Amino acid sequence: MFISNERKAKGYTKKQLLTTMIGVISTITFLTLLLVVCFYIDMITLPIKIVLMIIAISVFGVGLYVAMWGDRKIGYGNGKLLFRT
């Protein structure tokens, strides 16, 4: 079945937008948890700070991995993306 280049480009654009949003959301979550730990120094005990930091790093790492995997899967950086001219 033949799929036009314009239709492929739209599909790639949607997938690229999705991976970008995953990266942005994971970064915002990471920064929010990091700021909570930093600003509430006296109110939060050390074990809770450590747990929050582990959660923040995990969310950021998983989000980054998923975004990079998605970009690689759609061919970003390999010259496979079709750009509209």
C-alpha cells in the first residue's frame, strides 16, 4: 500500500511531538521534586529527602530514556525524517 510522503511527515511530526512532551513533562517533574527538597530543608526529614531525590532522578531518567528511544524509533538523527519543503 502506498503512503504519501506528506502523510509520513505528519506521522513523524506527531511522534516527535509526543517524545518531546514526554521529555518536557519528566524534566518539569524532576525540577519540581528537586525544588521541594531544596526549599523545605527544615520541614522534611533526611530519609524522606532521599526518597524524593531517588523518585526525582528515576522519573527524569525514565523520561529521558523513553524520549530518546522514541526519537531513535522514528528515525530522528538518522536522516529518515521527512521534512516538508
